[in-house]
Amino acid sequence: MKKKHKERKARFTNLSGIEIDPLYREPQKKPLAKPGKYPFVRGIYPSMYRGRLWTMRQFAGFGSAADTNTRYHYLLKQGQNGLSVAFDMPTLMGYDSDDPLSLGEVGKCGVAIDTVEDMARLFHKIPLDQVSTSMTINGPAIVLFAMYLVVAEEQGISFDQLRGTLQNDILKEYIAQKEWIAPPRPSLKLINDTLRFCVESAPLFHPISISGYHIREAGSTAVQELAFTLYDGLTYVESAIAAGLKVDDFAPRLSFFFNAHNDFFEEIAKYRAARRLWATEMKKRFQTRDPRSLALRFHTQTAGCTLTAQQPHNNIVRVALQALAAVLGGTQSLHTNSMDETLALPSEAAVKIALRTQQLIAHESGVTDTVDPLGGSYYLEALTDRMEKEARVYFKKLDTMGGMVAAIEAGYPQAEIHRAAVNYQREIDHKARLIVGLNAFEENEETSLPILKISQATEKSQISRLKKIKNGRDDKKLKRSLKRLSRATKEDADLMPFVLDAVRARATVGEMTTIFKKIYGNYREKTVF
């Protein structure tokens, strides 16, 4: 009997707890379908990056709209081809900068937007028909989207020329990020109104980016991210159909947003499994006829939760590996985190390195020269199958519970993520999982990086500008538009035309969301441990 070779660990598992075999053999399965063909495991386009590279984005938003506009112009000069808007916490929560609850948070984690004047300043000298814009906004998404539309209108650009993505994913807020302005069911109604508007008036704009990113950042496993994100997407489709929309009219404009974490092969398998899961479930549940409704398009961002304050230059390597996994997994758009983001909003120097990382992968690595270069790997195909199988277990559970909204109200996905996060932290604490610079290969020396700091003066000047805008408005026009919005909300009407009119009258984010909060009521989540 041959002596077994000693291995470093008794058991090898990935971040989802799936045990990894020492060797994988050729599976007894049918050949994979070609890229661009159902169920799209190998990619949604036949030529993938041989035809067109992914959109390169850097998340930008800090301080005032003018500050962020300066950063946008810098990024565009560096070769970036898509803009992404990060909003500050008050904006994300639907508060104006002069609200007492906004004190100390204005412009700190993103850009402060109170009125359409701020949105116009944000895109000063940037023609909106020549860029693709992604906006990370959820609870008050209908309001911020309307502001973007009015800025385009005032630039003389028709809505059907606008390209970009609205995150507009409220379900993941209840699951993970905790930024909402209303309960789940009326929030789905707001999303349906933006969906309908895009179908009818802005067909090039993606009205929802269904986000697993924040689910993963909250501590989920890759399997949980995959399962909960795709099930959220199916919930939006079901809700829109119930609201009278035809699936093939809107489904081709849905997109997804995934995390790129540390386990290289697990992440690639996750993206490939996601495409197959979405295609098969859309076909089975909704009998879609348009092949574009079955093709899962997604943006990826490298994992902020993996960045360490210790030895921050190591983050450059982490981000490069995560970005490479996203590209090998077939992403359509990519954001690479900056090495200093665990310390503060990214500096210009750090942002440039992050962008150059994408450009190096695109133009020097060779991985874009062929489609699905890792396809057929025994290990990767086995892992793709296993990821799909594990996600389907969650699908079955959620179906049994009556869907995602009922599951959220019962606290189920929140509890699952909490348990996964605790287990991951326990592994790090016990050094069962090594993080370079954090619990292994530590250094005593302090590493000092120049970081971006937002001055308190930003808040004062933002509030001052807001006061001037409020004092300069046509009061009768404003009150009339807000009264109409309130009545339309009570009557369950299509809200997009009324929000647009309020924006044109220079209504603030807070004035409009206050109407929604008053009519729809507050939401307090059920806590489950």
C-alpha cells in the first residue's frame, strides 16, 4: 500500500465551505454550449472581449458636486470610459444636507446631492449622451434618476440617448445594506415605475442593477451572494409582470452587480453559474421568448471587505487578482478598488493605480484574446456545477417561504448572512484562514499613506448653497408640484411624471422622500440571530 503524502491541512475548503478535492477528473457530461448561446455559461456574447472590452469604471463621489466633477474629468483623461456616482449617506437615506440627521455626514462617503442644481454641477461640461453613468442609489432612486434626466433635458439631450445603470435594488438594502425610505412592498412599486419609464422613454438605460456586492460585503458566502442576488432579480421580474409590464419588454435591460472576493476559482465559477441559473430560471418561470431576456449581464467590483489597513500596498495585489477573476468570469463592467479605501475615500494616486490595473489586464495579460479561457478546466466546471446546485437549495427554501419579501420580513436571509460572517471571522481569529499582513506575516512598522480628507467646510458650503436654491424657487410652482406628487402617491399612480415635475420645480430630495415616508409608512426589520 502506497504511503499517503502529507498535506498542509486536513481539509481544504473555499469561502463557501465547499470541500476542494486534491484532483479533478474529466466530468461525464455533454459538451458546453458555445459562448453567446443558451444557457450562456461561457459568456453572453460569441466574441466576448475579442469584440469589445468591458467598461472600466472607478467609483467616484465625495464632498461637493464640484469636487466630484473635478475627479470625473481627471478619470476621463486617464482613459476611463464609464462614470460611477457614489452618494453621501444623507442622500442615500433621502435626507437633505440641512436636515439635523445629516449633521457630520454631508459629503463624507460620497457626493451630496440635494437638488437638480447639484446634479447639474456634478456633470458640468460632461455631455450625458457621450458617457455611460452608473448611480449607486436605492431607496430614493426614482428621485435621483429624475434629477439626472432633467439635467440631460437641460443639456438638450433626449432621454433615449442616455446610457447607464441605476442600482435601484431595494431588496438587498433590507438584506444587507440597511438604507431604505419605505417598506418593501411599496418600494417595489417605485421600482416598477422607473422600469416602465425606461421601457417607454429611456431604452438604453438599465433601470435596475441587482446587487450581490453589498450582500457579500455584509459577510455572506459566495453561494449566498449568488442565490440571494438572483432570487432578488426573479422577484423584480415577478413584481413588474404583476404591474402589467411584459417580461421581454424590460428583462433585456436588467443587469447585475457582483462582488469579486479572494478565492480566485470560486469567483469565476460563481459568475459562470450565475449566467446558467438566470437563463434556466427565467425560461422556466416566465416563459421568455427573447434570448436577450435570458442573458445575464453584470458589473463587478473588487471586494472592499478584503482590503486591510495593515500593509495597505498589499491591497494592490488583492485587487489585481480579484479583477482578473472578474474578467475571466466574463464581466461586462468592472470597478477596481483603490489600495487606500479601507482608510478613507481614495486619493487620485490610488485611483490611478486601480484604473491602470484594469488596463494592464486588458492590454498586457493576454486573457482577453480568447473567449472563456478557463472553460473546460475540470476543477472550474465541477465548481460551477456545485455552486449552481448549492444556490438551488436556497431557491427552494425561498420558494417554500413564499418569496423573497416574505423571507426578508421573517429575517431569513439576514440571519443566514450573519452566521456566515461570524464563521468567517472565527476562521481569521483562529488563523484557520490566513490574511497576509493581518493575521500572518505581520509587521510592526506603521505604513503611512496620504489620504483624502473631507473638510467640515464642505458641509457648511453645501447647506449655504441649498438655502440659496430654496430661497430662489417659484414657491407656487413648487407647492403645486409637491401636492400633485402626494396625490399621485396616495392614488397609486405612475409616479415618474410627477417626480420629474417636482424636480423641474427645484424640489429637494428630502421634500420628495418625505412624501413617500408619510404615505407609505416606516419599516423596522425583524432581528433574527
